Amino acid sequence: MTCSFIFMSSFFVVVCLWEGEEGGREQTVCKFSEDYKQIYLSLTYSIILMLGMPLNGMVLWLSWRQTKRWSCATIYLVNLMVADLLYVLTLPFLITTYSLGDRWPFGELLCRLVRFLFYTNLYGSILLLTCISVHRFLGVCHPLRSLPYRTRRHALLGTATTWALVVLQLLPTLFFSHTEYIDGQMICYDMTGPENFDQFFAYGVVLTLSGFVFPSLVILVCYSLMVRSLIKPGEALMKTGNVTRAKSIRTILLVCGLFTLCFVPFHITRSFYLMLRFLPSQDCQLLIVVSLAYKIWRPLVSMSSCLNPILYFLLLNFSTHSSPDPPRGFLPLTLLLFPDLALYFLQMPLVSLCTADSPTGLSPWS
């Protein structure tokens, strides 16, 4: 059986052909509307734009003006802000096209660039979180031997390597994403056109494995070893006390849970969506449900673009008042409303990011 997905204005038509019992060609048509995108995606992207643009810009300006010597954590945070800001700058184009019912008036180049920057933000953030996890693993499990490696120089090297890997991973999206005229209007494919979908499916599997599954395993291993080290502490951790170690273990487990909550649903729905398109089913209802879940979650995974700067100001306020813990009710509220923000915040108390450096200027992550 072979199927093709035909995009028509605000709905998809799925046409499947297969050999009948007597050798004839039979056909089934699955049509489903995507009118919801005109309101839902326009609204969610507008909220992210209104919050993300000024907040990320302000954080970058404050980091440049008020931090004389960046710590490792500041380096990682600023790189997250840069990735977020690059993505936020593309949102006006997406808001416009969804408001126009998926009509893309901006040309071929911007179509490819906007799709490229979305995945750059997503997988860049995941790899930067992986760097932070490795850094904290070294600080907890090998605090003395890792001193020469937990420096600003190595943090800069880690972020540069992260950007290089992300760009190399995502270069194919510049080929797959493109525009096409359908029913007299230009559209911009989020993934690729029907003619290249088989190749895109293979690329999507590789990207999910290299950009999400492998980094997730690294994060899981790092935090698992940290938990084991805290359960059976060495001499360097004996002075921390049972209460502190128990709190750190709970924090690590919560970080892993929040990482799963932030990134796993998007990749699960995306993988099922790709699989159903590659190995089509005659069950139109299943295809509609999976497509809806994927396209609803797609903008939500980018909410960190406006949540990361909020973290910066919260930590700045904590450091100003010399408070090692967040205000009462802060974590429960962020766990419910902003799990991605809580993920970044909860990683902070585990270990100092740059034990070999001591920043002299203002740094909320110091």
C-alpha cells in the first residue's frame, strides 16, 4: 500500500492506494481539517513572542553590562538566551502565516531558515542541558580530579562544540523544508513535501536518536551516578549531612522527571506522527488524533524561550537577598505552570558550576 499526503489550504487529504483481491487498484481518502491552527498557533506564538523578545534581550544586555567575569553557569545561560532569541525572531513570520490560513508570503529562504531555527533552539537547549549535567556530575562524583576541567575555558569549548554539533545535525532541514504552490497559494512545509518524505523519515529517526535519545541517556547516567555518590558519599561529602544529601537526591530525581515532562511528549508525538505517515494506517481517526497531539505540543515545547529569562531574574533576586532557597510556594507553582523553568532552577543547588573560577562581577548563577 502506498499513501500520499496532500496539503490543501487548512486541511490534509490522505490518499492511500493498494492492490485489491482481483488485482485492481483501490483507493481510500482520509481528510481532516486543521482550522484550529489559525487561532491556536497564532495565539501561542504571539504570547511567546511578546514575552520572549524583551526578556531574552534584557537578559543578554544585563549579562553584557553587569557581569565583569562570566562564570561557567553564566556562559551556559547566555548561550541558552542566544538560542531562544534567534528562535523568537522567527515567530512574526509563523504568526503571520498561520493567521493567513497557512499561506506563506515570505519566500523560499525564510521558509527554510525559520524551520532550521526552531530545531536549533530545541536541540541546542537539550545539548546545553547535557553539558550542565556532565559538569555537575564531575563536581559531585569527582570534585578534585575534575577541577582542571570545570573552568570557563572548558565551558566555552563545550558550548562551541554544542553549536557545531547542532548545526551539523540540522543542516538537512535546510534541504527538506521548502515552499510549494498548492491551490494557488504558497505554503511552507514544516517537515518536507510528499516527494521527499521517505528520506525525511530516515533523517527524523537519526535526529531523534542523536539529538534527544542519546543526550537523554547521558543526563540519566550522570544523575544516576550522582544519586549513587550521594547515597554512599565519600570523604568529600561527609560534611554535607544526611538532610542535605536527601534534599539533593530528591532534587536530582525531580530534575530527571521534569526533563522528561518537557521534552519527551513532543518527541513521542512527533515520532508517532512520522511513523503513521511512513507506514500509513487505514484508521483515519488515529491519524487525526496523533496529528492533533503533535501540532498542539509543537509550540508548547518552545515555551522555554520566555521562561529561561524569568529564571535569570529570580536567581538575581535570590542572590541579592542572600537567600539559598526560593520563596515559599515558588517550586510548587513553577512545577504546575512552568515545568521547564523549574527544571533549570532545580539544577542550581547541586554543585557550583565553576569551582576553579571565581567571578568578580554580578552573576546570578555564581
